[in-house]
Amino acid sequence: MTAGLSTAVLATFLVFCRVGTCLMVAPGYSRANIPVQVRLFLAVAVTLMLFPLLDGTVRPLVEDAAPAAVIRLIWSELMIGLLIGFTARVFFLALQTMATLIANAIGLSGVGGTVDDNEQAPALVPLITITATVLFFLTDQHWELLRGLIGSYRIWLPSVGITGETGFVQLVENLSQAFTLAFRIASPFVIYAAIVNLAIGLANKLTPTIPIYFISIPFVLFGGLLLVYLTSRELVLQFMLGFSSWLAG
């Protein structure tokens, strides 16, 4: 009975390694304003919830396993959970980068910033990233992440693990997809910045004695904020559609 209990505890811990590591870096769950104790409690709760579904896959691996094999399994599960969680968070990191680009494009970079995930950023950046994070939960994408964790046991078996080459290829592909999506939704602001800077440069050449740059700041900011007002809904919607499409796949 003691041996069976030890096997069950070890199997549960093995599931916790993948689930807990994933949730510690996954979007939404890993925000700095969520206490570590809350994230740890959530990881334990999700592990206990998923373990009955994964018991048949994990328990045979730890029965009568040597200590070296158990350590290898734990290390493998930690790496797989880290890869799954980080590849999901990459999309939100790409959105944060493009939100900073948008703030610079419309002239908000010099405005007093706020803290977003322990990083100083223009006020527009947390507005976009927090909106996307809230929609991540409102649209039930966090459940898709959990389904992906369960499905990962069919792709990356604990007994096989994941190679460094496979993980690197997976990460690069997701980086490319995430930044392509983020750049696509930020493209109107890139075009706006190019047109505005070209117009300001031409006006400055035509009237060198007038400080065109300082005069144009309010107009650039007004046009940028108007563009944010007109496109913000579609911006966040397209991001969530692209992220949910990747997550479902």
C-alpha cells in the first residue's frame, strides 16, 4: 500500500512539473500582479484536476523506476511545460512589442508611462496588453490552453521527452508566427508614422525658420489617438483570432 501511495504521489508530481511550469510562464497566469502563492495554488489545483485523465499515461513510467530515470523524467517534463507556456506567452510579448511601436508611432512615447509586468512602458501599452489578457479569459482561451496541455501527452510522451532541436524549431516557428500577426495588426500605425514623418520632413524643408516639429506634435498625437479609436477594436479582435487559431492547432 505504501509503495502504491508513493507511486501515485510521484506520478502526480510528474504531472505537476509539466502543468506548473507551463502555468508559471503562460499568458494571463504569469502576470507580475498575480502573487506567486496564488499561481502555485492554481497550478496544484489544475494538476489534481488533470491527474485522473493522465494517470494511465504517467503512472506506468514511475513504477519501479530507477532514481536516474525519475530525474530524467522530471527534467523532461519541466522542459516540455516551459516550452508550451512560453510559446503561448510569445504572442503576448509580440503584442507588447507592437504596442510600444504604436505608442512611438503616434507620439505617446514621451508621455508619462506606467508599469506593465514590472516594466516601464507608455500608457498605451498596458491598455492594449491588459485588454488582450482579459479577453484571453473571457473567450475561454485558458481552457484551450489546458486542453493543449492534455493533448501534449499524445505528442510529447514523458517516456520520450523532447529534444533540443525539436524545441528550438517549435519556438522559432511560433516566434515567426507571433510577430507576423502582431506586425500585421500594427501595420496601420507603421503606415501612419511613415506618412506623418514624411510630411513633417517636407514641411520642415519648405519652412526651415519655423520649428515644424514642435508645432506638429499636437496634430500628430490627435491623428494617432483618432486612429487608435477607430482601429483598437479590430486590432484586439484580430490578435485574439490569430492566437485562438494557433492555440486550437
